[in-house]
Amino acid sequence: MAFQKTPEPYYRFPERTGGEQLSCQHCQQPLHGQRFVERDGRPCCTRCYEKIVANSCADCKKPIGCGSKELHHEGKYWHEACFRCYHCSRSLANDSFSIKNERIICSKCLPRTDASTCHGCKRAIKPGTKSFEYAGSHWHERCFTCHRCLKEIGSESFVPRGDDIYCVSCNQKKFSQHCTHCKKPITSGGVSYKEEPWHTECFICKTCRKPLGGQQFTGHENSLYCAECYGTFIAKKCGACRMPVTGFGGAEVVTYEERQWHKDCFKCRKCYGSLANKRFVTHNRDVYCSDCGKNL
């Protein structure tokens, strides 16, 4: 509701002369030949008036001197120049106004203060305008956009990140882990191998395409193989039994030059004694213990 102000100016009185002794009621300074103000029929010098008697401006907090025009409303006082709209600073000395949250607001700015403020552009959201609300904040429809691609969210799903919001696609691209194999974001689940993330459906044997989760597997030249395919197509064959040497299950392997043996197969070709951790000699791609080797 707007109120019409009624200014109450104080006036300086002309100089008084004569035989009577006239002095300030506060400081007792003689007022003969001086300017002064009468208040409630008692004289007051201009200095004491501004220091003791004058009202303080509700805006600038300075005294409203006896030479100034004073405006008042509901027990508060203003200089004429200080009585202006909080938002547009327009003078309201001769205009209607309202008081909201102890602030003076002109009739033009009042509707904007009743509207919500857009969290994006910081402008008022006019009544009847389509808007969005989330976590106590409001947005114009055009301002409720993804922080990364700036696409309007509308009724689509979104992900909040601090003070920003992201569409699902941009959130995945910016914040989700990406599969080592296909390079696409991992939105749920996944497998970690050597501290690298994989989609479960990408974590498969290169040869037979069987999922490797929970299965024995090994890596070879940046590819993954199940135990069966590794033994069939990749692993070297034992120099004795000709079966694959995989090392799975903690099985020990003996390697010499380009050949490999199962530890239990690494035996002297003549006496069949184990050669594991012992000296040996080779002849025609066979291995012999030191004793048998002397008779070759």
C-alpha cells in the first residue's frame, strides 16, 4: 500500500535585537544578533539544534539541519534528497511509495520485488511466466540450461554439481569414468583391471568373446584372453610334454632362451632327474643333468 508524505520543514527565524537577554536553552550562549530556532517556544542555537534536537535521517544517518526540508513517515525521518526508491533511486518526495522490509520502494519497482529472482540471469521472474524451481532457487525456462552445452533442460533429467546443473549426457562426458576399451562413459557397474575401468560387456576374451568377470584370464600385447584361449593360441608349449605353459594357478615355469617348461617337466632327458634350480646342459634341444651330460 502506498502512503502520501506530508513534509514538515523547520524555519530559521530572523535576528532578534532589544534589551531582553536571549540565550540558547542548551548551551546558554547569547543569541543576540545570531540565528536561532524556536522549538516549543524556547530558543535554541543552530549548533545545538543540529547536535541535540534535530532528527537523524533514516538513510544517511546525518542530522536534518534547521535549513533542510524534512520528510517523515511512521516515526522515521529523511532529508528530502535521501527519500528515494531503494531499487531505482528515484526521488519520492512528491510521489507515492511503499515500505517493504524497511525499504522505501516506488510503485513502479514494487511489482518486481514481489517476483522471484532467476538464479541464472538474476532478473525478476514475472507472475505467469513459465519457470523452474530446484533446491529453493528459481530459473526462467530459458535460463534453466546445462552448464556445459547450454541446452535447455526443460523436463529432462539433470545432475546438480555444486551451483551448476548438467544434462545427463554432459555429466557423463565430464565426470564419469571412460572405458579403456571403447572410450565411452561408464554409467553403472564396470570392472577395474590394473587400475583401469572397463564396461562389463567390454571386458571379454579377444578370441572367443566370453566375459572374463570372475574367470581366469591374462593379458597379452594389450589384449585380454581367457585361460583356454590363451593356452590354445598364445602360450608357448612345454619343451617336454608339449602342453601350454600358462603359469595359471601359481604354476612355476622354467624359461631358457626361447623355450619354456613346466617345472615338473624340466627333467634330464636320460635319467629323468629334476633339473629345477640345478645346473644342466643342452644337446639337440634336449636337456641333461651335469652327470649325464658328460657322456654325450
